[in-house]
Amino acid sequence: MVGLTHEKIPVNALVPGMYISRLDRPWIETPFPIQGFHIKDEEDVKNLRDYCQFVYIDRQRSRTTVRLSRAPVAPRPATPEETANEVIRVNHVQYKREHPMSDVVGQASVLHRDVVHTLDQLAHQVHEGKAPDVRATRHTAVKMVENVVTNPDAFIWVSHLKAKDSHSYAHSIRASIWAIVFGRHLGIKKEQLQDLAAGMLLCDIGMAHIPKEILEKKSALAFQEQRLLESHVAKSLELLKGCKGLNQNVLEVVACHHERHNGKGYPRGLRGAQIPLNCKIAGLVDLYDNLTCPRHMEKAVSPADAVVRLHKMRFEEFQGELIDEFIQAIGIYPTGSLIEFKTGEVGIISEQNEGWRLRPKVVLLLNGQKKALGKPLPLDLLNPDGKNPIQLEVLRSLPEGSYGIDLMKYRTRGLSKFLGLGNALFA
């Protein structure tokens, strides 16, 4: 079983003031906030007893001294897959938001264009049969990490609004951002995040040698077509072999991002602890982005549905605790995703309220009758300015393109003004 830095205690030992950081079951199977919470009173303890036998508390964030009054509940026997896990140390306080979104989103927009330019140059070199110069990619990864760790929402927002480049570019950039956001949540050191980001940007470089008809095919691939698609990993490694500026950690991400926890991935069929942590993260974010933003957008699922699918893969395709932490990191409603309220209004998540993943900041785009608002309306679900919070309950998250919403058209309608960001988002 994965060992985290938090204390596992039975629910009978809980007292008000303790901070609940994890449950003995996935958050999405309970009514509790996925970002964790402080126990306010005995009613909270009673509610926890209805769902859990034991929980994990964060000693540092608890408002009371943690003392165990009863013996801990004996854990269930570990499965073979779980015993093969590496220990993951989580440090949720490694990084703090150093700047508000309004201060960094302009930098994120400029950097996003730099990333696209870098990948464009890389693709051009590959098509010309030249050895790719990846030093610029490594430099870009370093700048991405610096930007994302100061405010993750800014870069996520920009990547969603400007994902009109080729699918490969957009996917590589988004997956790299998700990887940094997740690694930031886990408290991974910057050097490791830089390797992870560079690896994600380069993972699909070998796709340049896969026939377009296979990449564009909407129906299921035949056996030989699937094998040819899977060969992009070997083609990527061949292209990157001997390139200056890449270390083994970066190449490892490229080589193993399709390996799976149960050994049913490719190309080597690695399983459990045989898969390095960065590669586990890479595989998870790669799949998440392909679910929410596939090559053929009519197949896209909402972020919430993607989370449900990932949850079903716990201890099968992915390490269970890693999926739990990923859900904690991005929330059910990630920045840049569309949501629909119970009253019918539709909006886009503009920014997260740290520690309150279920109460983000939103910009309303459609009214209850699904008509476009004359002016997009900013709304903070944590501080709704006199509005009835009951009326602001989210009904569901939506796939991109729902109700005919094209986020790009809001570039010309001044959406950024309603976020208090001037024209920085759309420079």
C-alpha cells in the first residue's frame, strides 16, 4: 500500500478540529469535498462514520493535537498489485501561489506561443529528416515549470483557449501542463518536474512517421494498424537518440508513458513498481487529456466523466492512490472546463479557489434558457455576492463544444475584461 505522510486513524477517534486529507474510499463515492476539510462538530464525525471505517488526517493542518484514543483499524490485506507499488511521498505544501492570475496570465500566453513555436520547429526538423534540436524544448520545459508552479490556473486557461493548433501540438502541451500541475500537487521537486514536462512535450514526436489515415481514422483500428500506432514510442526514441540536452529521466517518460500498472501497456509490458513515478504520471495525464480533448472532439467526455473512468481503473491500469491524488489535484471541474448549473445557466471555470475545488470562480456564458448573455458574467462560487448558494449548485460538467459554445469566439467579445485581466489572455 502506498505510504503517505498523513496519519491513518479510525473514525471513532476523530474529534473537531482535525483536518481530513483522505478517506478509505474514493471521494467521489461520498458527499464530502474532495479537497479535504476540517471537522467542525460531532455531526461531521457522525457523517464520516456512515461512509468510512478509517480516514487520514493531516497533522500540520489540524487545529487540534492529534492523539489516538483507540487502536487503529486493521487494514485489509494488500493485493499483489498494491504490494508492487513504490512508496509515494506527498507534500501538498511544497509550492504556494506566488502571484494572482491577473499577474501571470499574460506571461503564460506569451510562453504558450513560444511552446507552440518550439514544437513547430521540432516537427519541421523531423519532416526534413534532420536530427531534432531538443535544447529549446528543454529550455521551454524549465520556463513552463516556473510559470505553472506560481499559478497553475493561468497556464491551464491559456492552453484551453488556444488549443487550435494541430492536435499533436495541443495534446502535447496540455498533457505537459497537467503533468506539472499534478507533480506540483504531489510536491515533486522542480528538477523532476522539468524532466517530466520535457518528456511530455516530446512523447509524440514519433507520430510524425505514423500514416495520417491511421491517426485520422474514427473507427476502431485493426490489429496491424494498432501495432503501427504503438510503434510511435520506438520511433520517438530513435529520433531522440543521441540528442544533446536530454537526460535519461526525459527519455524514460517518452519510453514508458503507455505502460500500465497491470502490465497490459506497451511497449514492454512493465507493471507496478517497474514503472517509474514520472512515467505513471505521464500515462495518467496523457489518457485524461485524450478523454477530454480527443482528436475527434465528438468523442470527448466531460472532465467529471473522465474522472469516473479513471476511478474505474484504480489498481488496474493505474496505481489507485495516484488516481485519488490526481482527482484531488485537478478537481471535478478543472480550470477551462464548462459546467451547467441546476438552474440551467452554463459557464466556464476561470480559476480555482485553492482548497475549495468544488467552489471555483466561473464566468457565466449562457442563461437558464441556454441563450448567450449579452456580457459574460464573472461569479465566485465561494463568495457569491449575495446570491443564494443553493441556486448555484452545479448540475454537471460538460464536454467541450456543448450547446454550441466555441470558446475562441469570446476572444473577440472581450471575455478577458470580465475576468479583470485586460487583454492579456488574448494577446
